Amino acid sequence: MTTILDPTNEKAPVERQLAARHGEITGRLAILDIAKPRGNILLDKFEVLLAERLPNVTINRYRKPTFTKPAPDALRAEIKAENDFLIEGLAD
């Protein structure tokens, strides 16, 4: 049983079920660092944990030039062309 906490201000918590898992996770995962200070530290740890738990997933790292603007079109196209799914993370 997994408990999912919802950070919204709910008077009565809503029970939610995890989506069914359909076999093994495989493919190419993009991890995008949005260039906030120390975000790379969080994503480095996250990458290690994912690599341990998902051995059949190839992890590719990307970084935006700055957190103050959206990712450039070329970077977004590169991520889309080279990956099946994406995790975007930041930390302060």
C-alpha cells in the first residue's frame, strides 16, 4: 500500500490509486536540469537511484542555458528526438 499526499488544502483527503504497471520500464529517459542553483545535485542523486532501479532505461542528461527563459527550440527538439520520456527538475 502506498500513500500519496496531495499538497493542496483539502478538508477531506482524497484516496488515489497508483496506475497499474504493465511490465518492465524500458526506453530512453531525458533528465533536464533547468539551471537553478544546486539543481544538478538533486538530479545527480536522482539519476543514480533511477539507474539502480531501472537497469533497462538509458538516461540522458540535458541542461538549459538559464532558468529565466524557456528551453531553446533546438534543445527541446534534441530531447524529443533522443528520448521516450522526460523528467524535469530544479532545486534551490
